[in-house]
Amino acid sequence: MDAFLINMPFLYFPEDKSEYIPAFITMAFFVIGAIVTLILFKRISKKQELKTKELEERINRERQKEHQ
């Protein structure tokens, strides 16, 4: 296993596992940010979908009145 790691000097596995804490906090921060962004996109998309449906229905009603 050591020979494999020698060929990959960019890999770093610290003996003191407390060095993982800042990386975990950073990763958690970005994962939470991604989830919040996804939720916001879904909410905004839903609002836009409802507005589009209302506009479409209004246009269809106006067209029907014109044809009568």
C-alpha cells in the first residue's frame, strides 16, 4: 500500500484526525448552501408556473370571447 501512496504525493492522510474537522465544516457549509439553493429554485419555479398558468388561462378566455 505504501508503494501506491508514494506514486500519489497529492494524497494526504493526516495522523491527527482532528485535521479533518475544518474540511468537514467547509463541506457541510457548501452542502447546506446547495440544498437551500435547490429549495429556493423549486419555490421560485412553482410561483412562475402558477403565474404562467394564470396568464395562459386569461389569454384562452380572451381568445374565446373574440371568436364568439
